Amino acid sequence: MLTKAPHLFDDATRVTAADSRWRGRTSPDYWAFVGPFGGFTAATILRALVEHPQRAGDPLSLTVNYCAPIAEGDFDLDVRLVKANRSTQHWCVELSQGGTEPATLATAVFAERRPSWSRQQAILPDAKPFEKIRPYPKVAAEWVNQYDFRFIEGAVDLRGATPTGDASAFSKLWIGDRVPRKIDCLSLMAMSDAFFARIFHVKGEVVPIGTVSLTTYFHADADDLAREDITRVLGVADAKIFHKSFGDQTGELWSPSGRLLATTTQITYFKA
């Protein structure tokens, strides 16, 4: 009987328990320009929490502070349950390599979601169907090539095009894994950082950047995502300010049916 091979994303974000710590490894398939794709790092941290034997509930939020570069190879995850009550758990995770100071510091909240009054104020943005848009071409950054990006608005050329001057920071696009994979909290976490840096869109060129701090809020639990049964999301992203080497970014991830699945915000360093 044939066994289905694990998806590349699951293989890349795999973690193993080692004494009081968990261990992961960077993946060449999710490598950015000078280090791992930040969404890969965040998803790996979230996987360690999801698979932790003390975990209860589903992710409500994850904040990742990228303190220092992560080198190619193994890394350790020091996972601690800081506080738990009837409804929520608060976690802290430190990522380090070779016994050095943390390269990444993360905090997470998990929650037991219970039936309650519900209303979604936000409205699904208008979008051209996924099937009617050409896939984004492959580029030098390997992590980009693991996704099927289909831009509706605000496409940017990462292949060395001539700068076009100041343009809009807004983009709207479909995001899915290049090899389709059912959306769960781990893929949502990674995709919340899959928007190209807003400064690339505004300046029309690639400049040195790095995410400093990323927070993603989850508005759907595992049961909600199972009912959606989707392999892609509609994403919108924008920025409000670039000032003295730092810029913001906000984003939304939607199911094709119109459910808001996650919202995200981050602050990014740039050199321009």
C-alpha cells in the first residue's frame, strides 16, 4: 500500500522533542535572501506549540520578534507555558543556535473557543477568480517559489526591474502553496508573512529589509478551518508609513467563502 509523502511545508517545519527543548532545522526550500523566510520560522514555532503535550485550545495570537539573524542549520526552541486559566494559555518561545543568545523571541496565546454571539463586520474584498489569474513567476528567493501567488492588484517585479518611483503600498492577491495543501493554522501563520515587503511595492525595486516584529491574530479555530476545506486564501496588505528606516504593514487573510481567517501587522527594517 502506497504511503502519501508529507508535504514539503510539513517536512520543512518539522520539530522534535529533545530534553526540555524542541529542535528544528532551517530549510533551503524556505530560504529568503540572507536567512529563513520569516513565515517559515513563525510556523515552525507554532508547530512546536501545537504539538506540545500541555497545549490546550487553538492559537489565538502569535507575536514573533526577530532579534538576530538565523544561520543555516539546526536551532533549539525553548518552550515555556507561562500562565494558563480556564480559557487561555500564554506561552513563550526562545529560538537559539549553538547555545548562544536568542535569535528569535515569540509569545503566543491559545484559547478554548466556545459558542457565543458572532458578527463579522468586515466584508470580503472584490476579487477576480483564482483560476483566471496567471501565477507569479519564479524568482531567486526560494521561499517565494513554494507559493502560488496570483496578483489581482499591486503586483511587483522582484526580478530586477527598473524602479518606477513612488507607487501604492496596497496589494490584493490569492495565496496558496505551489503544491496544494489544505489550509490550517500553520499555513495561515506562514502566509500572514508571505506578503512582499511593502517598500518593494512603493519603490518598485528590491531593497534590503528585515521583519523586526510580527503579530498574527487567528479568527478561526481548527474546526472552522476544517469546515472551510480550502487550499488558498485571498490576501490584502497595505502600509501607512515609512520613516527613519522602519515601515509598517497590515494584512488580512480571507477564505473564498468570505470568512476572515486572520489579520496581521508587522514592523520592518529597511535600508533605502
